[in-house]
Amino acid sequence: MTPQSHAETLAAAGLDAADLTGGDLAVRSPIDGAEVARVRTTDPAAMPGVIARAQAAFRIWREVPAPRRGELVRLLGEELRAAKAALGAVVTLEAGKIVSEGLGEVQEMIDICDFAVGLSRQLHGLTIASERPGHVMRETWHPMGPVGIITAFNFPVAVWSWNAALALVCGDPVIWKPSEKTPLSALATMRVLDRALARFGEAPEGLCQLVAGGPEVASALVESRDVPIVSATGSTRMGAAVGPRVLARWGRPILELGGNNAMIVAPSADLDLAVRAILFSAVGTCGQRCTSLRRLIVHETVRAELTARLARAYSGLPIGDPRLEGTLVGPLIDPAARDRMQAALGRARAEGGTVHGGAPVTEGVPAGGAYVAPALVEMPAQTAVVREETFAPILYVMGYERLEAAIAMHNDVPQGLSSCIFTTDLREAETFLSAAGSDCGIANVNIGPSGAEIGGAFGGEKETGGGRESGSDAWKGYMRRQTATVNYSRALPLAQGVRFDL
């Protein structure tokens, strides 16, 4: 079946000539390198007005009861369900994801809306016993203010929703600055949101805004004291620039940065299960997830067998147009990503690695796209190139003898996002999950490092930034905590037995 044209895909998502023409930002599809739009960017000089509108909206929205705020998010979830196919197709067009992954990203948006709707009735604090008679202490949570959301190309809509759904029920307006590579997915999402806002009917102007552009636009969010929270997803280099600047003006950064995720495969592992997990984790999204599997640490007793099985599986991977049924590996985001992959493979060879696959693919794929064969690289040790994150389908394979050595190798990288072990040995599994085990924010047993669910807080440690988004108690990152003590007695005892009597 012939896939929709780019123009048909964009029209089905509600984007018209006013959205797609006349701007200064050229947008190209990684599928074939074709220019599909020229989007208007936001004048940096207009950013103070954008932020002022968000502040004005905050003064209204913070007074709206949280369950009522949740109603807006419920309506957004309904509209996303209706628009799932159309919005997922734009994600495929603009980010190069295969169809099921594009649809899966929109499903993440729906899931976080469902989560946030329930949360809107559970923004609870604590009642704390006071040592003073006739006193009660309470811990409560209050809205904090506008949230700047800076997203990356690889999850062009889901990450916005993780932040926006929680921020909105917590009483905070949102200002979204998407990647310059994927502004159309953001525009299409705003069309869906506009329908939810129209049905809601009472949202203040400026509650949800979209700005487009490069570093100057992002800097306005990062530098403004009127944007108390900045959630930024991207490279460690970006986070190193954003985090200190937000902290310097006493703001709150939520950083989701690089990952160099590993899997330990123990002697007792179910290798059939491991192979399936490795393939999705390492080559899904063409290796362009922050949770993509990049390091495989295999016990020497099963290393040769597992490597051979993976090499056979890699040789038969369907690579091509991500819109076509059966494709599992779509394109890299652009030719520059392909060049970085080739440079990393060159370094791996120079550091003693044996490379299987990894070459550019030009046959049987749309012309103009940056298609590559995923690479399996046998390494003699965890060398310098292995310790760096290359955003491409490169999987480095290394061996180990003792679990303690495998965990030490696993943790000996600057990043700390996601991790996993494949074992049927309970002791090994629990050791990996213990304080002496994985140092990552996400640790799994017998599943890969990719594919986190909405219910758990998402994020990592070390150069991954330490931020948490999505489920669990991540909502606390969008609110301020207040401890209140009420004296309902006629006396005034002081804490800690202090006496201060005249």
C-alpha cells in the first residue's frame, strides 16, 4: 500500500498553509529529506509578552480547584484518542519513527492524561503531630507558576505531555519550545489541545502557549525569573548550559539528559528473551531513544553464542520507509546523525573493536533519507568511545567473569538513566537492584532498558540530570511545599522547650 503523501499527512492533522508556509525555519522529513514546511519562528523580542501572558494565566488558574483543572486534561485525553492516528502519522513523518512507535508515542500522551486526571483529586499533603499542645502541623502543596518545557526531536510530543498534564493539574501554565527539527508535531498537538480548551470553555488566555525557534527563544525561558520551572530534555551538553542558568536565578530545573544504557546478561539468562529485548532496545527508533540499549555486558560462558545470534538477527532487520508495514528500522533524524555514527564506528575500530554492520543503506529505502544498518561492535574493554553516548543504533558488546565486575563496568560511565539485567538467579537480580547494584534511575530485570510505563517516575542520575517526569510523585516537581502550624489553644508554648517569658 502506498503511504500518504507528506501534504496529506499534515492536512489530516489540521495543519494548513498558514502553518506550513511563509516562515524562516525549514522543516525536513527524515524519511526522504524533503522540505515539508517553512515554519514561522517566535521573535525573541516577543518572549517577555509570552511569559507575561503565562503569569497572568497563572494568577487565575491557581485559584481553579484541582479537580476542575483535571477536567481540562480529561478532555485533552479524549481529543488525543480521536486524533491518535493523525498525530502519530505526523510523528512518523517528522521524527522518522515506524508507525507503531508513532502511535505508541501518542498513546503515552493519552496515558499520562489518564494518570493526571486521577492525580487532580490526590494532590495531598500531610497532617503532622506537633510537640506543642493545642497545635497542629500541616504540609500542603501549592501551584508554583509557569513551566517552560523544552523538548527534543526523538519524542516530539510525549515529553511535552508528561510535563504539561502534570503541570496543568498542579495549577501551572505551560510554555512549550519544541526542537527545531520537529515543530510540526508540536503544531499538530496544539490543534488537538485547542479543541480540548474550546470544550472546557473557562481556561485563561495564555494557559498553554507554543513558541518556535532556536537557542535565543529557549534562553528567554531559561533566564526569566517569571518562569520558575524549566523542564529540558536533550543532550548532556544542553543540560550543562540550562541547569546552572536556571539555578543561578533560583529557579527549578527538571533535566532529562543523556543515557548510556547497559544490559548485563548472566549465565542463567533466557537467551531467547534477551535477544528479543536487545533488538527492540538497541535498534528501535533507530537507536535514538535516551533509553536505547548501547552497552551489552555478557558473561563469557554465553558471550559467543549470544553475539552470533544477534549478528544473525541484525543481518535480517527490515530497514526502510517507516510508514510501510513490516519496517522495523527507519531513518536517523538527518545526515549529520549518520556522520556522527560513522565517526563513532571509526573510533571503535581504532580502539580495538570488531564492527558488524553499521554501513549507510541506500538500496530499498527512500532517496534522501539517512538510513543505516544497525551496528554490533565487539569491544575488548569499555574504551573511551563506549563511555560516550552516540545517538544511533550502535551496540557495544563486552564480556565479564564476575557479577561484581559487570556491575562496576555498568556503572563506570558518566550517564545514569536506564539499566537492566537478564538472569534467572534471584540473588543476581536482587544484587543488581540493591544499593550496591545499578546506579541508574531505572533498573529492570528480564526486560530491556526501553519502554518505561507512565506509572513510574522517569529520569536518571549523574549526567542524566537527576530530574523526574511522568508518574509516581513527579508532580511534586511542579508545586511548592508549605508547612503550616496552627495554634488553636490559648497558650503559646515554644518548640524544643524554649522559654522566653517576660
